[in-house]
Amino acid sequence: MLPEWMRPLCVPWENDFSVPFPAVAGLWPSGQDWFAEDVRRDDFRLDEGFFGVPGMPSLEAIRAAWDWADSGGLEPALFLSIVPGELWDRSVVVAAIEGC
């Protein structure tokens, strides 16, 4: 399901076969810099709008908050659901941001 490079970064891994479909795993919380992975990887992308949560900040705003916290010596973390980028298309994996 996950690309080989992603497996060691997905800890702690929580199986999530409940709603919202089609999430297959959750990372709650993850201190990994997924913004850097989004730039580095062609088979991965972050998405703040996947679940349509009203009032969710933009990806740029979440990134700015991450950078601010990181530069201030804090430990930023994201709450992510791992979903196929296209239903059952294994060429892209999406980390859908649920909170930060």
C-alpha cells in the first residue's frame, strides 16, 4: 500500500479502516516534516481539503504555522490520514491533514 520510502516514516501507525473512506491509516500525531516530503516526492502530496472540513486553513497557512513552531524550538505535529491519491491508484499517496 505505501511506497517503500514512506514506511519507516509512518510511525506511530494507526490502522483506520473506518470512516472517512478510503483512509487506510492514520498518523496521530506525526512530527515528520511532510511538507519537505511533498516537495521531494513525485508519488506523494499533502492535502488540507480532502475531507472538506469547514474552516480548515490553507496548506500555505499550515506550513507557515509549522515553520513558526519549528523555528521557535517547538515540536510541530500534524494529524494525517493516509489515502490513495486516486481511488485504488497506487501511483500517488495522499496525506490528508485533519489537524495540526
